[in-house]
Amino acid sequence: MNARPGRRQHLPGGGGLITVDWEPGNAPAMVTLTHEGIRHVEAEEEGTARGPA
């Protein structure tokens, strides 16, 4: 994966569930759930999850 330092990246392989902010040196600074990711986690907690979009 070719991430640019200091950039935000939506990961297609993640099913649109997470966004990664990168630091210089290609180190992940923060991983954030997207709105769809939050909905997926809530559905999983309720037992109605269908998998990534």
C-alpha cells in the first residue's frame, strides 16, 4: 500500500468502514471508523450485521 505521509486514506479493502491518517514515515497516526463502520458495529452488537458494504 502506498500511503502518503500526512494524508488521510480511505481503505477500499476495509469495506469503507475505516479511514487512516498517516504520519511521516508511513506510520498510521489514527484509524477512524466511518459512518458506515459505526453502523456496522452497532448492527453487529444488535445481531443484525450483514458484513462490509
